[in-house]
Amino acid sequence: MEEGNAGPVTETPRRMTRRRFLGKAATVSAAAGAASAVLAATSDAPRSLAATPAPTTVGIAPYRPPVYQDITLHVNGQDYNLRVDTRMTLTEAIREEVHLTGTKIPCDQGECGACTVIMDGRTVYSCSILAAAAQGHDILTVESLEQQGQLHPVQAAFIAQDAVQCGFCTSGQIMSVVTLLKSNPNPDEAAIRQAIQGNLCRCGTYTHIIEAAKAAAAQA
Amino acid sequence: MRAFTYAAPTDLSSALARLGAPGTHAVMGGGTDLVNSMKSYIETPADIVDLQGIQELQALDTSGDPVQIGVGVKLVDMLASQPLMQLFPILQDAANVVATPQLRNVGTVGGNLCQRPRCWYFRSVDFNCLRKGGTECYAILGQNQYHAILGGLGCFIVHPSDLAPALIGLGAQAVIGSASGTRSIPLESFFIGPEVDVHRENVLVPGEMLVRIDVPRPAAGQRGVFLKSRGRQTWDFATTAAAVSLVMSAGTCTSARVVLGGVAPVPWRSPDAEAVLQGRSITPAVAAQAAAAAVKLARPMQYNAYKVDQVQVLIQRAILQAAGQGGS
């Protein structure tokens, strides 16, 4: 995704790799055959519909040098003065610049929730926020929860209730449950389900996560 | 992502001036769609204008007529506005089922209305589809279970917004700003289908941005309902959705709006369904007749014919609920 600092004078937005070529060729050949007549008809007609010039997403786009910006991120109560590429996401800044790797990047497109951090008291997907846009906000990561060697009650409950299998979604799930319990110390199951609806667990540990949230609420 | 410059102006006129300057700009609300669209090269702006610091875009004024909703209002704050939710429960129906808490916590009204379509061929870097400047729509002969049954012409995306059908149902106006001033148009005319321009989903041209949504105060007896169907019970875009707003007077429907989501490249208003309801007392039979009228022109493809039935059920339920006949 990131382009090199001292890259060549051209860049290809859609690099054609062998794998991509084979994947695409398979799709096209599957759709070919009887369909070719329809394809010809549909590919001609819409071109006249274009009222604006086609966006240039194909071929070799002119090189654009990276833009660096000095920013200050307020993470877990501390200010970090960073020089970042404007393209850097908040997750990348937290992991690669602040060196807190509890926040994960499984999907990097706002579809899994493992990058969940708390911004100004609300859960957000840090992969879908530019680091530059996170300036001036109060950011808490999973590393902020442990205090003086003591796990946060939600962390302890996740361990006690065995709410972890592969563990990739765990820090995001914990951040969502922590945020819920701040505003609603005694949530019912529906409220817990609502709170973690933006955190996928592909191991399917949801029932244990819900039990952990209930246990943490009971403890607090 | 292609490289870009980033600025976060604190007043609207600076933002509009920056947008009007030469070059390719993108305005950013919460950024949840824009950032991910840039990762897959769907959007390649050279300059990003972040709107989060502009107070006037976050104003939500429910005191006057029309009610004014700034495009920078976050969905979570919209839902937290008791006066707005009491005036327009249909907006609560719609905003509540948008995505997830994490996305509603940053996503804005303007971003929801201007988000790019979810068609998987459009979103994939491996398909240079018609909408991205290529020569064909891969959905026509491909996996088209989530594509349009109405209004597709060359391109068969569906408009992904849940708020749009609800707001059009309320007769909202879109206020568009540029360096040379503002203009106001009906929100339904804000969206354009592939027959007008296959490369964009709304009327905005370079230098322009959405600044505010104006919603007329509800008439006496007005009631709106938004219903959404999706593949899973949370965090999903609509397979189909129906927004119905009725004005009832002495058991008769004096005014009706029926707007569909998930079925067409634009939020799809159905004058045929509205004509069925106008001047009638609402019964299950009338609701069914209106639903049938709404899909009269539907042309499903290989895998999306289920939408024709599904959206009719939603329309009927929404009409009956809006007419105060409860049920589900």
C-alpha cells in the first residue's frame, strides 16, 4: 500500500501480479462463451453516457512524491511528536511510530474491528482514520488498561471466561466492552451484543466474550 | 494510496476556497469510506480537505423550519439529539442500522450521503469497471446478487446510503456550497443515475461540496418508517430498504412518499406507489397494491430476483406501520 520514499518516477496503482492475472483470467473465461454478444452490447452502449471524462485509474499514473507532515498524537496520556507520511493511518502510527502493537490490522478496511481504539471516549476503527486527522484527540489503546501490573477487570474476565482463541480480535473486543461498561455498568445481553457488533471474531468466541463482559460488569 | 496533501481548515470559506483551487481535492468527514477507497485507488485525490474542525458544519438546529442538519454531524450525535429523533423517528430507524458503533462514532451525515457504492467489482482493484473508467460492468454476467433491479443502465450499482431514502421521504433539501456561493436542491435530485453520468453518484462537480441538509418540519399527521433487510442482522448494507412517509388525515392518506434503498443506483423514489396511496384509506390490500406498483418496472438479473419480493414485503410493512396499523 505504501509507496517508497525514493521510488521510481512512475507508479502503477494496479500492479498486475501473476496471481492477480490468473485470478482475473479465470473470472473472465468463466463468464465468456455464450455471453460474448451481451458483453459487446453492454460495453458499447454506456460509453456514450459519460458526461465527465473517465477517471484515470488505469495505466501508469504520474509520480506523486510522498508528503510528510509533523503531527502530535496524544496516545494513552502521552504526547508523541511524529513526522508521518500523510497516508499513514492511525493504526500504523500507533504500531510503527508509537510502537504499541496491541492494536491489530487484520483487514485494514474497517470491516473487522481488531484495530478498535477509544478516541475521545468513543470506539473507532483506527485503520480508517488518517494519523494526521487524529491530532487533537485523546486516544486510548489496549495498552492503557493495565495499571501498575494489574489487569483491567475486562482483561481479567476475558482470561477467566476463556474468551480468546486465536486472539487477533481480542484487543478490539476488549476496547468495545470497556467503553460499554463506562456508559452502562450493568448491561443486559442485548446491550453487550450491540456494543460488540462492530468486532468480528472468526473463531466464533462470541458467547465467551459476552460471558466475560457480564463477569466484568458483575465485578465492577 | 497515492500521496496527497492534507489540510484541516477551521472555517467553511477556507475549505471552499481550497476546494475551488486547481487540482483534485476530496473533502473528508469521518473518512471511513474515503480512506479505504484511497487504499484501493478508487479515490486518488492530490489534496484532502478535512472538515472535522469546521464548527458550522456540525450544527444541528431543530428550532426552526426547516430543521437544519450540518453535513459534519456524526451519526452518533444525530441519534443522541432527542428533539431531532422526536420530530423524525424515521431518521432514528435509519441511522440506528447504519454499520457499527465504531463507524457511527466517526461517520457523518454528509459522508453517509456521499459514500461510494459497495459493488464488489467497483471496490476491487482487480476490476477496472465501467464506473472506474473501464468499458464494462462485470456484474451483468457476474455475481450480481447485491445489484440493481431498477434504474441500472450499463452500470448496476445500488446506492448504499440508509439515510438517503429516509431523508428523501421527508422531503429534504440538499444545500450545496462552493467558493461562489450556495444552492439548494431537493435531495432526490442530488443523486444521479448512470444514465446521467456513470462515473459519479451525485451532482457535485469539482469545487462543490454538500454543506447542509434542510428538512421541512413534519405536517400534522405525518409519520415515517424506514425498514431495512440485510444478509446478517448487523454491520451490513441493505439488500433492500424502504422508507415510507405518510400524512394521514381522518383515516385517509393525503400525502405519501415511498423511497427505496438497495434496489437502484440512486435512492429510488416511486411515484407509482405514491399514486396508489394518495387519497386512499390504508389497508393491507392497498399496501400490497402500492408495493406491486413500485416494482412494476423491475428487471432483475440472474441472482437478484429475490429483491423484487423482499422489497415489496418491506414496502407493505412500512406503509402499514406508517399508517398506524402496527404489525410487522
